Amino acid sequence: VEASIPEQLRATWRRLAASEFKEKEEFQKAVVRHVETTLARSMYNCDDAAAYAGTALALRDNLVIGWNKTQQNQTFQDPKRVYYLSLEFLMGRALDNAMLNTQVKDVAREGVSELGFRIEDIIDQEHDAALGNGGLGRLAACFLDGLATLNYPGWGYGLRYRYGIFKQEIIDGYQVEVPDYWLDFNPWEFPRHDVVVDIMFYGYVKKDTDENGRTINLWEGGEVVQAIAYDVPVPGYETRTTNNLRLWSSKPASGEFDFQKFNSGDYEGSIRDQQRAETISAVLYPNDNIDAGKELRLKQQYFWVAASLHDIIRRFKKSHRPWQEFPDQVAIQLNDTHPTLAIVELQRILVDVEHLAWDDAWGLVVRTFGYTNHTVLPEALEKWSVPLVQHLLPRHLQIIYDINLFFLQSVERKFPQDREMLSRVSIIEESQPQVLRMAYLAIIGSHKVNGVAELHSDLIKATIFKDFVDIYGPDKFTNVTNGITPRRWLHQANPKLSDLIASKIGGYDFLKNLSLLEGLRDFVDDKEFRREWNEIKLSNKIKLAKYIRDTTSISVNPHSLFDIQVKRIHEYKRQQMNIFGVIHRYLTLKDMTPAERKKQVPRASIFGGKAAPGYWMAKTVIRLINAVGEVVNKDRDIGDLLKVIFIEDYNVSKAELIVPASDISEHISTAGTEASGTSNMKFVLNGGLIIGTMDGANIEITREIGEENIFLLGNLAEDVEELRHRHRYGQVEMDPKLRRVCDEIEKGTFGDPTIYGSLMSALTTGCDYYLVSDDFSSYLATQDLVDEAFRDKDEWATKCINSVASMGFFSADRCINEYADMIWNIEPLNPLASSNVL
Ligand code: NBY
């Protein structure tokens, strides 16, 4: 407040206020000014990279104006806000999205063209913001887009990793990890050197008495690092609302380096502390769906959670409301258990610092938090070692013990006869060493717990959280099926399809109200419309084929069936089943006479995805896919009939190229293992069909688009347990077709078979935990149906169009509105409401 300009001078400010460009020439002026002044370049020295920088900076000026106004408006109106705490925000590129959301792309295209550039080349210069692993991180990014588009006052809080997810290179068929230097030039972040929070680790707890003679606990004597805020604007589509994503970066608390050491000649020693502090936000852990339990990861979690809560509380305190109103002003959503310490940190602040009574504080905490679960896989459920937490966060451990004690007392009152219940639901698992079950803590400290698709939400209630349903009743648990933003995943990724749809159903309103896609049904029978539809798909396939040719020198016939599986490599997602199917197809083609081969539907099997660096089995799958490609792609008997491609370094911007080019995409996880999946939604929205199991959101996609429009295969979740049991007792013969595939691998057709030893033994001695053998014949039979269906181009287009027409439900906007109503209890804020500041 003391930094604000006195009232009598504000008229001058208002007269001089920066304004947004709308016309081409204003935009061009801004680009040239940034190239010439901000970058100190000129027309004699302006390559695509400089043109990107100039364009991004010009656009950024516009964004910042709307962003400042949104934030001022939110400050003045002071509505209840939601804070989305996520260790991952997989944002991808910002420029194209910002141009489209603020409706200036056409102006920009013309503008840069007159300056000698193609907008597509400029867009391509941008480095992805890859602060995430996969679905969980991308979901957070889609949610930010939905929140802003719907005018909800909502911020994201995350970590500003210096290195995002590694860049994947394929060398001799193997994945090689290369660091991701994404911050070299990032015009989309604003360092807030004035927003700094001290964060403490280690130390001890001292008991003391306050002025009223009550015992208080003081956490002190620890090591301090500083969190500095970096803000990223998040523009909504066709609204002035531009929300904020605040990312924390770590730095040493005590100056840049140790002068004493520096002066005494210990140059290395002088920067050691600095590096130690900066290590906290240095790298994103590259695991998806696996808990590594590393101390640095726990430090990241506390650092980020403590800085974010401090910031949220500072904002709450500005309006001088009593603590009782905290949950009426603040909703905090926990994206998985990674931010669960926020529950403990808020309780600590309320009790130790603000001196609220325990029960009053706890009531506020529970009303504030919601927890989203993204997995049932036991290896992905976070558990922190008690000695580690004791060492790093001694006071938090005490608070967790108390939370657990009061919780267990209440359970005991409710179930006095059930002694085993207490050890089952205790936050502390009595292992060696003891560990904290973070999911249990998240449930106990939240008022709502949700899964991310219907089946998944049912499964968590029936399995991993069953006792908690008995304790709290079923209403604490709910489902919010995931969604995706149609702005990025249709309009931006597939502009031609978006334009065609708009030309038919009366403009682009469907981008804000995705159910309007229903209007497409009126045109399914229109032959000319189907022709245009197919032409767009073909042009998207040509574009991908060109990319594949440019990057791998493999040529793919764009008329072949593009069969795509792109996602993190994981056994439960079963890329191995896909590549075994490809080998089977290859062997079948080899068995045929040339005349028989001529009758087959040509297919390109396209894979992409990163393996966690320590995940041996996943890396072996990548190696096998590449080895199969090596053999198949140069086999003269096969030609165009089968191509096997592994696209290097799958990320958000590559997804924007790949997703619109699919005919069929694979979502073939073992039933009950994929919580939702979100790329399944992206592919269907872009006019591709799905081959998939009855898992995650595939089930609801089927319900929406109709069984006739999806290729389902495999066993059901309810049968998985029984099937695994049979494998464990050696009661399952391997499927003969799979046997033949394995024999071929073991014969050395795809190189030294010892490379694939782990993969082979997982099917046999490893009891085939993911049930590849059980689903393989169903998978192959379903792939045959895909081939048959693809022959009838008209029928295929009809399926695709009808499916797209039914995808309204999977908008991130529907999903955000459900969270807002059921969990956050927040309302949209009119971006123009506060006329005194605008
Ligand atoms: O979240 C994914 C689910 O697998 C997918 O089914 C769902 O659609 C998506 C959005 O709800 N989960 C996911 O991507 N998880 C991770 O990336 C992840 C990352 C780190 C850790 C655990 C999971 N970790 O413990 O470090």
C-alpha cells in the first residue's frame, strides 16, 4: 500500500497507461521496437529466433496489461480464490496459445509476414515449458486454461525447475537423457524479487510457555533458504481474465556467497552453500507413477508448499478478516499427495504461530483442502520415512503424530470392536523404518477426495481407501472425470478442423461450450462435408509424415492407417503388447504370398514417450520398438504395408503435431490401472478413433460416443485379480500367437535376445502381472476389426464425426465447473466488474 501513487497523481498515470495493441501496425511497431531495443538487433541481423523473441515480447506486453487488470480486480473484489498446488505444470509453448486466446493470431500472422517471417516458423522457435512428466502435469496446465477462460479467480502454485523433464535422444535404439536447458530465453516469466519467503529445514523444537501459561512449541535453529517468486501469465480464451501461475525458485538466504571463504581464497567453498540452496529447485524428478522417496524430493515438497502457504496467508491477511473466514476465502486443491505437507504446515501456522486452539485450527484446515488422487498403483503411493521427516521437519512430524492420534481416537470411538482397523488406517505404517502414508494424511486433512474418472473413483473407494469410506461415509469421496482444453487441443493443434467445424455449426462458440459440437450430427450424411473432413485428416497425416521423414529419414505413406501410441512408457500402459502385436503383424505379412499382401491395409505404427531413467523395463521396451523398426522398415517384402516409427522426445508441442494425425490411437492399459488417461480424449476430439481397454476414461468415452465408434478389447477390471491369481499358480498357458512372437525375439530376429531378457521373463517367471498374455488374442482380433473398418472410408469418417460430436463432456471447462461447485465453492469473477481500477 505504501508503494501506491498518491491519489492526486493518478490521473497522470491513467493518461499514460499502457494499452493493448489491436491493429497490425501497432503490433508490428512493438515487434520491431523489441527486436531493435530489447534485443539490440536489427533488420540486418534478425533470424527466426530473434523474430520469435520480438513477437513474444510484443505479445507479452498485451498479456501483461490484461494480467495486471485481472489481478487488481481480484485484489479489489477479494472473492474466494482457488489455489491449485501441483509439483508439475506441463505448459508446453505459450506464444501460439496466447495469440489464439487473445484473438490476435491473424493480426500477428499478417504482421510478421510483412516483416519477412512465417508465423509457423516463429512459433516453432519456442522451447516447451516442460515442467512435468505426463498426464498429471498436463492436467494442471489444462485446468489453468479452463479456470482463466471461465473467469475463476484461481492461481497455480508450482516449482520453477531449472531443468524440466529431460530431453530424450535415441542412440542405437536406446534412450539417452539430455538435460533440458529451457530457461536460456523465457519471456513468459516475471521474477518478483520483492516476493521472497524464508523457508527453514532441520533445526529442533523448543517447548516454551506463552503469556497465558500455555505450552507452545517453537521450531528453530534450522537452515534457511529463500523462495523467490516467478510469475507466469495465463490468459483465458476470449476474456480479459489472465490468471497467474506462481513458480518458486530457491536461493541462499545469506547473500550470494560466503565472503569470508572467498577472501581467504576458498573460491569453491564460497559458492558451495549457494549451490546447495539452488539445488532444491534445480530438477524435476522424472518419474511418473513411481515414488522414489528421495530426501531432495521431500525438500522440494516442503519448500514449495511452505512458500505457497505463506503467500496465500499474506494475501488473506490483507483484508483483516478473522481466521474463521479463511475457508470462505481460500480453497486449496492438492494435485496428488505431493503437496500434502501443506495440510501440516497450515495447522502448524495456525497453532504455533497464530495461537489458535488445535480443534479450531483443524476445522479450518479440513474445510480448506481438497485432494485429488491419480493412481491406485501401490508403487506410486507416496510414503516418507519417519526418520527422514524427523530430521528435516521435526515440528511437522510432531503435528502429524497429533493429527494421527486424534484421528485414531475418533476411529476407535466409531469402531470400538475393530482393533485391526486402527493399524490399517494409521498414517504411520509400522515398517522398518516406519513410514508416513501420505494419501491417508491427505484424506484426513481434506473435506473432499476425488478420483479422475468414474471407474477409478469407484476403485479407490472399494480398494485402497475402503476403510476411509467406512469411517467418513461415502460423501467425502467423489468423482471428477478429467477434461482437456479444446483451445489448445483442437483450435491450436488442429486449426483446419477447428475452422471446418466453425464454418458448419455457426462460429467458434464451441470452444467455450464444447457440447455445441453436437451440431456436427446434422452434417454426417453430407458427402461434401465428409470429403473435407477426410482431406483435413490427410493433410495432418502428411504433415506428420514429413516430420518423420525429416527427423528419421523413414518414409511413411500418408494413406496408410496411422496407429499411434504416445504416452510415458510404463508396463501398465502396455506398449509391450502393442509392439508384440506389431511383430505378429510382421510375421503374418511375411507368411503371405505377394498377392495376399496386396490386399492388406497398410499401417504405420507410431510410438513415442519417455521412460523414467531408472526404469529398466521401460527402457527395454523402447529398445525393442526401435529394433523392430530397424528390421521391418527396410524389409523389401513389406514396403508400405508396415512401418514402425519411434518419435524421439515426445512432449506437448510434438503432441500438437501427432494427435491430429491419428486414425487410431492405443489406450490399452491393464483394466483398472490407468486412472483416467487424457490423451484418449485429445485423439477422439481430433477425429481419431480409439483401440482401448475398459479402463479409465475410455469407459466414459464409450458411453458418450457409443460402442459402435470405439474398438474395445481385453479383460475387465473385475476379473484382473482372479487372472493374476491363476498366473501366480502357473495355471495359464501363454497365448500361442504371443509364444510365436517371443520365440522370434528369442531367436535373435531383433538383435541380441539377451537385451530383452527382462521383458521376456516378466511374461513367464514374473507371472505376467499386466496380463499381456490374457489380452493378446483379443487385442489382435480387435486390430483386425480396425483394418476392416478402415477399408470403408465413408463409414470410418462417419464414426469419427459422430464421435467428435459427442465429446462435449470432456472439456476441461466442465471439469473445472464441477470442482468449483462440488469442492471449492467458488464463483466466477466478472473481469470488468471493478470499474474503478480498469
Ligand atoms: O494422471 C496420470 C494418470 O496416470 C492418468 O491416468 C491420468 O489421466 C492423469 C491425470 O489425472 N498420473 C500421472 O501422470 N502421474 C505422474 O506423472 C506422477 C509423477 C510423479 C509421481 C507420481 C505420479 N511421484 O510420486 O513422484
